Amino acid sequence: MFYNLNVSNQRYFMKNLFSNSGKYIKILIIMAVIIMTIFAGLNISSCDTRERIIKIGNQAALSGEHRSFGEEQLVSLELAISKISPINIGGFEYNIELISRDDEGNPEKAFLIAQELVDQGVSIVIGSTFDGTTRVSIPVYEEYNIPLISPFSQKTETAREGDNFFRVIINNKQKIENIADFIIEETRPRRLVLIDNREEYSEDLVDYLQELLTDRGQKILGTPYSIEFSKDDLTVVAENLLIDEPDYIFCAARYDELALLMEETRNIGIDAGFITETMGMSENIFKVSKNSIVEGLIAIIPESPSTAMYTTDQEAIDFWHSYNGMIEVLKEDMELSIDGPGQYAPYAYDAILLAIESMKRSNSILPQDFMEELRATSYEGITGHIEFDSNGDRAAPLSTVFTIKDGAWVRYN
């Protein structure tokens, strides 16, 4: 069917058509705006309610013969997270996710693990277990400005690997500096003798100790004795000491070697005081020597007074109890070889908590934002007061001094 429209009718038709179309278009535009506004609101709402996560890297030896060290760190981090997550940073609530990776204590594997944790988007990493694995990992994290905090690494030179490195534990140099401080300030020897057991660790310790003491004006008798603790060596050294007439002897040797030396010197009438360090302190010393021989022995240990043996610090005691509880919780889902906290556990615990505190102060979880706050750390932890020097080392870490009294190790008073 066809309609025959004259010109006037055509004009009328077209006018009404465009007039009505304009109304329809306006309505469609208004509806589109309303729909877009609704969807935008939904998107904003979903952004506001989405889960915010801080990813913390846990790099450690979690397998092999040294797995206990890695487990020690793992339990500490899980315990800390259980106590503080979720956390408010910059007005937003964040859950903390621990991303654990086993570097097996192998530097080559550690390099790959560090790259993997970077890809996972971690904000900070706690670890690694050894100096070697820590040193190869530092540059990987530094490239992305990710801080690495070590509860284990003690070699002084590790701090030179990158500006992103921090450690909450005393380093080897500081350990010997504390020994020198004690000798000069507490015992004040007039005639001091130094002895090592010819092992690299012992020789390096005694060499640096001699340097520190000499620089501070402490008199040392001759050069340090370096002995193998054979019967012949012990006899010769004891005879020489009888001539030297020292009032104090510092000996960096294992407890059994130290006991032999003390017995040899006591038997020929040398009453000098003996000082040692970590290697010489053991409960087993009472099994290899008479109590009267080792009575008065002093040991300077590179552990914080708040967490070292025989602590009465309530916060540390509470930490031990909580730690043991967390072990039982984790054993429900994984196999653990440890049954309690070791020496390094509280350092790992402090490491993650001070890291989170630096994020809170900077109102950001981005490393580039909180790195400076991390450098400016002033934190009261389980292991005592923590600040960092310009190298990322812990500033002025404390040691703990013990002595043998009435056949038992006690805190030196």
C-alpha cells in the first residue's frame, strides 16, 4: 500500500518526526547517564570493600640440615602477623599475607627465590638464614627498592651489599667491640693475655680484639698465644703463663678446650681470671671439668639481655609462651622439626613488627614511601631498643655477660 503525500503533508510529517526524535534522544541520554552513574557507584563500592593486602616475603632455609633456623623465623613471623593483622595504614585496613620461600641455604637458589618474591609483589622481605644467601639476595631486592631485614646475618661486610639492607642482630665486629668494652671497663686488667685455638673464627676474633684493646691503651702481654690444645701445647703455654703472671686471660676456644687450659694453669698455681665468648659457654663444661677449676669463668655472649638465658623480662617470657602456642597451631597444617624458640626467634619477630611500624608512620605500604621511615626506626622490641646506623646495622646492640658461680652459669652482676 502506498500513500500519496502532498508537499505540505510531507513537511508536516518530517517536522513532527524530528521533533519527536529530539525528545526520544534526550530521554535516551538521560537514561544512559542514570545507568552509568549506577554502575560507577557499584564500581566505587566494590573498590572500597575489596581486600587490601600487605605481602611480606619470608626467605629462609626451610629444608635440609639447617631447616630449624628457617622454621624458627617462620613461626616468629606467623606469630607476629596473628597478633597485628588486620592493620590500619593511611586510613585503610590491610590484611598481612606471608609469602614463604625456601632458598635451601643455597646462594644460587637464593638468587632465584629473591626474583620470585619480587614478582610476587612483596613490600618487604625478612631473611635470609645465612650470610651467603643474604648477600646474593640484597642486590635483587635493591633494584626494586625492597628492604631486606635480617635476623641472622652477622658478617660485617654484608651491610656493604646494598642500601636496602637492615639487620636487627649484632654483627661480628660489634660483638668483639662489646668484649673489649667489658674487659676495659669491668675487669680493668693490668696484665692481659690473649689466646686463640688456631681456627679462623678464633684467630680473627683475637686479632681484632687485640687491635681494639691496643688502640684504647690496654696493655697486652706479648703477642697472642695460638695453640692446638694438645697435651704438649697446654704444658708449654701453662709454663709460659707462669712466667707472664697475667691477672686475666681471654681465650677464644671451645668449652672442652677451655676446661683443659684452665685445669693445666690451676694445677701449676696460676690464679688469673678467665674470660671467653660464645664457644666457651656451655653447660657441658661441668661434665669435663671440676666445678672448682672453672669457678669464676666469665663469658660474654652476643645476645640481648632481655632474651638471653635466665631472663626475667616479662615481655620476653610472654613471647616464649606465645611462640610455643603458635608452633602447635602450625603443626596442624605442616611438619615442623622445632619444639620451641631458638636464639634468633625474637629477632625475626622484632623485624616484621618494626617494618609494619615504618609503614604506619609513612601511611603507605609502598617501599619507596616507607624506606626512609625504616631507616629512622626507633623501636622497643623483644630484643631491646632498635635503631639503625647509616649502614643498616643495629646501633649499639648489647651483649649479655655470664659467670660460673657455685658450679652453675649465672648472670654476671
